[in-house]
Amino acid sequence: MASVPSLASTLQQQLADALTAALPDAGTADPLLRRSDRADFQANGILALAKKLKGNPRELASQVTAALPAGELIKDIEVSGPGFLNITLTDRAIVETLAARAADGDRLGVPLKAAPGTTVVDYAQPNVAKEMHVGHLRSAVIGDAVVQILEFTGESVVRRHHIGDWGTQFGMLIQYLFEHPDELKHEGDKADGEAAMSSLNRVYKASRVLFDSDEEFKARSRDRVVALQAGDPETLAHWQRFVDESKIYFYSVFDKLDMEIDDPDIVGESGYNDMLEETCRILEETGVAVRSEGALCVFFDDVKGPDGNPVPLIVKKTNGGYGYAATDLSAIRDRVQNLKAETLLYVVDARQSLHFKMVFETARRAGWLNEDVTAHQLAFGTVLGKDGKPFKTREGTTVRLEDLLDEAVERATAVVREKAEKVGLSEEEIVENGRYVGVGAVKYADLSTSAVRDYKFDLDQMVSLNGDTSVYLQYAYARIRSILRKAGDAKPAAHPELDLAPAERALGLHLDQFGAVLEEVAEGYEPHKLAAYLYQLASHLTTFYDQCQVLSDENPAEVVENRLFLVELTARTLHQGMKLLGIRTPERL
Ligand code: ARG
């Protein structure tokens, strides 16, 4: 395994050294290197530096040029305009770097982080006895991509699925189950998530009706909450049945999403019950939380209600109950003190931002978070329908996640089927690819816009073959695989001695950026930048096909091999990038 520095970073370093050589007193100066249309790169940093030192920028630019080492990296460098440097690299440098990437297996030359730490990612956190909705979809999809990306950089990642499995709402459900013990059984397959959910729904509705109409049932339900909190074994056993049944359902949805979720990583709200009392005690003893109207509260100068009065974070209610905040604060203690995390990441709806702002600030005051141990909410926006309003069914109810995924797969299968005959796909392959294309479409649509933005859920657009969609990328991959199959005896091989066509250079320079892009994506938790990179990669590939034939009898053997080498590396980069986004790349499409 050998990491490969990008051409841009090597060039950046050479320019910085040349700057220092030309101006020994300037300290470290940034040459401000950018990709450019004029040449391969443009360095704009000399202008500002010359101004600062009251020198002549064009003169300084020439000095820097002279101080650059002779070597095989730079083909051409010219001073342009008021003092920019336009730099063109040699074709040899491009092909040799790519060859080094190609020799590095799945890592493609991408370096591991110099100082990896531990990050806990809180994502995919549905609620027990409730349907999963599109918000849970976003958390799962974005969280899964972020986990994969961070792991690829070498970070240790602990996954935490903070499911909603505790609270007063369970009193009514459990009481109902005590009185109707056979109700939570569904017909058929134990692994049938939909049946599990429909039986949960049935119990939920029936108990709700009783709760709202029967005062005595209501009272029994309240007592049941007390028994649950006191840890009464029989009550807990009934509670566990709801959790287990819900998990059957959750797993069926995660499975549809082609996403691996491991049971030990599901640590729901109830997992922190033993810590709640202590958390509150510490907060009260340290003065972080104070009693206010019987409740234990934390106040913030900048959090006020519409009436101008402060809105506190309530860690313990007047009736002695603990809520969402006490649980999250305890989870922070667990993640920092027991899991030894330096970074806590929460992939949660932007509508919970105030909650996390208050929880994080409280944890900082308590000393659980500090400069070295930080927490971030990766807040995501709302999923909207085609009409731009929050996503609902025609009847105005929330859309069931399973239905939505099923529909995506159905549409995608139709798209796959259209071309299936030409490609020679079997029925089995059509079904499998339809699934990967459909689920990929949903994931990609979610991941290709910045998370905080709301996004429109538009299946027609998502499975379109043209434009910024996963299908477009999947076709790009499959097309390369098909070329490689057709190549017969010709094998991909790098030929640094060849001159490259403009489209080959553009593709090559883009391939070389993979590591740098991933670093930025991991740094800012921004999978949409990876999606954008991959889309550009596929676009470069399209231009390359337009301008360069790969398998043509007119090409000398080296050109064929070199082009096969370029497209194969492109395929591997597409595959790895898509994999990090949780999206499959079928071999034939
Ligand atoms: N279960 C919550 C919901 O459905 C999300 C939990 C987010 N994570 C957390 N640590 N509070 O809205």
C-alpha cells in the first residue's frame, strides 16, 4: 500500500519552495494554485505577495519560475497578465502518477489520515412502534456515506443508532399488550418487516382509541409507565416485544436500502437509563443546571422564546421524569468517557438544531466537551414533494419509506429492462440491477445536494439516464466494463512515453484529484462533494469517448493499452467512490 501525492500537491510544494528561494524573507507563502482552463494550473499567489513586498509581480514570477527545479513534472510555465503563472504538466508526469495510483489496489493511492481519531456517528435512528419516514431515510443514507468515507480515511468509527425506544408513550402500548397478549403477532414469516409494522400499527391504533376514550385504561397506562421506569420485569418483557418487533421492521427497511446495520450498534435511548440520574446530579452539583419551577433546567443567554423569556433545556421534569435531553447528555458522557471519542457527529434533521445547540453547550459547560473533544450536528433539510411542499402522499399522509423504495426499484427495473436485451441481461440480472439502480437513485439524489438543503423527491428525475443521477454514473461504469471485456487480448497498461490527447489529459488530471477530494469531503462531512466529483469524472469520460476511440484498429497497440489503462482506472475510481456513497455499480447494464 503506497499513497500517492496528487500532482497538484507536488506542484504546490515545488512552487512554495521556489517562492521561498526567490524571497527568503517572505516566510511561508501560498502560491494559490488552481486548476485552470488556460493551462493545467494557474498560480495566483505571487501577485498579492509582490504587492505586500512592494515588488514587481511579473519580475517575481520570473524569479520563481527560474527557481523551480528542473524535472519531469512541468512541461511549460509562463508568466501571464499582471503576474500569474500558467503551468502545464508533462504527459509523462500525469500517466506515471496514475500508474502509481492504479498499482495501489482499492485505495487508489489515497493516503490515510496522519493522525486518525475516534468518531461516533449517530445516524439511522428510527422510533420503536412507528413507521420510518423520509427523514429517517436521509439520516440513514447520509450517515452511512459519512461512516464509509471516514473509515476510508483511517478514522475509527463507532456507529450509534439512537433509536427512540423509551418514553411515556410506551405505557399505553404495553398496557394494551397486557390486556390483549395475542395482538402483537403477525401471520407468516418472522422476517417479514411489513407484517411486523402492520401489527405494530394495529396495536398502536387500538391502544390509542382506548386511551382517548376509556379513563380507566388511561389510568392503568399511567401506572404502567411507573412500572416500566421502576424496571418491573414483566413490564420490561412486554416492552422488549415492541422493540424486537420493531427491529424486524427496521432491518427489513435497511435491507431494502442495501445498508448494513449491526445489532450491537443499535443503542437506543433506553441504553442510557442507568446514567440519567448521575448526569442530572453532576449537572446540578456543578451549577450547570438549576431548579426552576420544580424542574432541573439549563439556561442560555441567546435562547429565548417569542415573549423574550429564556427557554431552558429541561433535563429533569417537574414530575421527576427524564426526557430526550437527559438521554442525549448521558450519551455524550458515554461516547466521550467510555468510547473515548474525540468527535461526535449527529446526522439529524435540521429541525432539531436548537436541541443540539443547547445539549452541546450544556456538555461544554460540564466539561464533557472541550477544544479537543467536539460535537457537530450534520443537520439535513426536509424532503419535499415535486410541488415543493413537505413530502406527502396524495391523501396527505406521510409517505411510507418501503413504498417509496419499492416504487424507485420498480421504475428503475423498467429502465434497466429497456436496454436489457441489447446488453443480454438475464431476468435475474434485470431484477438485481433494477434494485441497485433504484436504491442508488434514491441515495444519490439525497447525497448529491448539500445536506442542509431541502431537496425535492422526484423519482422521474432520479432514474433519468441523463444528468446528475446515479444511473448516469452506473452506466459510465458498466460501459467501461463492457469495453474491457471487448478488449480481448489487449490489456490495460500505462505508457508514459505517449503524448496525450486533450480529453485524456483532462480525464487523467481529474482522476488524480480523487484523494484530495476525499480529504475535503471527510474534513467537512460533505458527501455531496464526492458525488459532484464522480459526476464530473463521468462527464470527462463522456468527452473522452467523443474524442478518443479506445478499441480502434487504427490505434497503435500502446495507445489502445494506455486508453484501456485510463478507462480502467476511471472505472475503479467510480466504483470506489460510489461504494463510499453506498451505491452499487453493476458490471453490465
Ligand atoms: N429518534 C429521533 C427521531 O426520530 C432521532 C434521534 C437523533 N439522535 C439523537 N441522539 N438524539 O427524530
